[in-house]
Amino acid sequence: MKSYRVKFWKTRRTPAKKPKYQVRWVVEDEEQCSTHGTSEQAENFLSELRQAARKGEWFDTVTGLPESMLKAKKSRTWLAFARDYVNKRWPHQAATSREGLVETMVAVTLALTGDQKGRPDDKLLRQVLQQHVFLPEDRQSKPDERSAAAALRWLETASLPMTELNEARHARAALEALSVCLDGTAAANSTFRRKRMVFHHALEYAFELGEVSANPLDRVKWKPAKTNNGVDRRVVVNPQQARTLLAAVALVGRTRGPMLAAMFACMYFGGLRPAEAQGLRKTDCVLPAEGWGQVTPTKTRPQSNSRYTNSGRFYDVRGLKHREEKEDRPVPIPPELVAILRTHIETFGTATDGRLFFTRGGGTFSGSAYAKVWQEARKLALTPDQIDSPLAGRPYDLRHAAVSLWLNAGVHAPEVAERAGHSVDVLLKIYAKCIDGQREVANQRIENALDGS
């Protein structure tokens, strides 16, 4: 039964060795009492009751609680909701998307906790959330350490009720957590936007279920610190440096370096992503004896933690990024790469499924494996100053060098975007600072206009 007839009394201290503090009030002639361990807790509870009454909320005659507290008591926690949300999204996402989803949910969950005593170390809390909470049931393992089990219990009691997310301040706290990396530095704008989108979608789902009255993110005005998402031109190698590095790769190890040299060449001369090069098959290639050829990536092997992949391995086999499952992307390749791939196939053959690049056992090279080969090649090919610089610091920088080369050669942006698998907008935003000579061209045009020529 609902009532607006409420009367409050002062808090009372119980006579005992360890005294308790009672909050007493009356709802529709029914006396209510709530006992607390400290006077501060009792006064805070009484204050919440008074505020609810001033807002015009009705009180329940059985529990004595106002409307807002009753809803909060019946509401599930953010932790319970987030776990359900992850399970709902899991089957429909790629491994890398699952990893991003879990990463976002972990950061938000740590931010959406109350001031409960005995908060465990954040590193332990993240570990529990990643390995035990935000995984499907068949992939979970029970916390085997006493500290991990205690951390999970703390999270379950400290997680905020979903009704409290109607307050924009909690959404702001979550955004603040998403805007920084684990080391406290500002996250890249693209990273923040991606995580915010995940959080926003989760809250839209909560609104759809009626667990929040509206999406609180819509009321939060937030601009993260500006960071540069473009490619650092210092990482971009010129053609001579690229060829020197590729030659050095072939000198690393007995078989791994020689096998990977052609894969890295695909990234430089064809602009392929590492996952696209890993999935390249002989049937995807047109390699004439003379002139330009073509590679047509159709499958990729993106890498992620094995806990997120369908296969249980460190990679999944998927279609091309930003494209439909069976959509491919033809990429013309220069005669130099044609010759490299022809030699590679003659030397190493193909895997049983036709892939060009494979380990001794016919598997896929891990990211750490080919990154290690690349670092050894840098030591062989670059000067000491260049080794200490960002120049070609990662294999992916070969793709950056390829796209930058195409743009600097005057290839139209739409054609470059098509070959690289980008939209034109993203292409120009990312590579704008890697286009050499544009300032001089602009200066000359302005000078000509000023001279009237």
C-alpha cells in the first residue's frame, strides 16, 4: 500500500557495549525502524528518507521505504546487468570485438561501485572480471584463490543498482574511466569513441528493458582530451629503407625470417593488413611472368586472446574488415611483389589449405613471433639512431608506408582508399600528415594567385 503520510523521529542510540543507531519513522501510523552500525550511517539514511519525502515520493506501508529506495532494492546491480549484456552480445561478435566489449565493461564496472569498505586491489578486480565474470558460462572458471573469490563477493555487493544510473554523475564517472589508459595517460580519441559506443549501446539495452528511465549518457556533455590519431610520419620508411628491411628479414633465423619476408613484402607493396596477409592463399593471387599482378584477400586471421575466439586458438578465420562476409578486395601489385611471391611459392610451397604463409606445422604465425623477427631485422638494417627512433617500429608500419607512398605518388584518394580497404574520409584523416610536398604546392598556388598569374 502506498502512502504520503510520513513522520520522522530523531535517530536513537541503543544501550550496549557496541552501540547501534536506529532510524525511526512512521508511515500511515505504522512505525518503521532501521538499525545501523554508526551514527553517520544512520543520519545519511534518515537524510535520504527526508529527501524522498520532500520530492513527493510515496512510501510503502509494509517496508516503510520510499518509491526510489524500493525500486533500488528490487533493481539488479550493474554487474548483473553487464554480465547479462555481454552474454547476449557474445555470439554475434568477432573475437577482437569481444575483447573490446570486455575491456569496456571491466573499466565501467570498476567505476560503478559504491563506497564499500575493503575494496580489493584494482588489478585483482580486473583479473576477476576478465577471467570469471565477463565470459560465457562454458568458458568461465571458478576463482581458485581465496583473494579472487573475496574480490568477486566484494564486486557483487559494491556494484551500484541499475536505478542509480539514472543519475548523470555515474555516467560521467564511467566516461572518465574510459578516457584514460591503465597507466593514467589519456586514451586515443578513437579508443575512447569506440568504448563510449559500447557503453552507450549497453545503456540503450538497459532502457529497452526498463531498467533506466533514459540513457544517462545523452545528458552528459563530455569532450575527451584531444589526441592525434593520425599516422606519425616518423614511422614511415622510404622505398630504399623498406627494401633494406625486407632483405634483412630474410636473414633472421633459418626458416622463419625467409618465410616471413614475402608476407612483410605484401604489407609494403600491396598495403595489406597483417591479418589479411596471413590469410592470403595461392588461389587469391594472379602472378604473371611479366608486369603487374593482383592479390585478392578474401579471408583474414585476426588475432586475439584465446578466451575470446570461437576456435579456442589465438586467431579466428573471418572475412575482410569493414566488409560483408563474402566480399573481397582486389589489390593490384607491382612486378616486384609478383616476383617475390612467385619465388616464395617455388621455395616454400603452400599449406594444405593453400595459404602462402604458415609455420612448420602448417599453423599461423602469432603476432609476437613475427614482431620478434621484425625487431631483429631492424637491428640488421637500420643505423643505431634509427633503431632508437619510431621508424618502422612495428610490422604494421609497412602498410602505413605503402598508403603514404601511394598518396605521395599522386594516386587519387578514392583509388588509394579502395586498395587499402579504407573509406576516403578515414584515409585522409589518418594519413594527412604523411603526404609530402603539399605545403609547397599550396604555397606556389597562393603565390601565383597573388601575382595574378
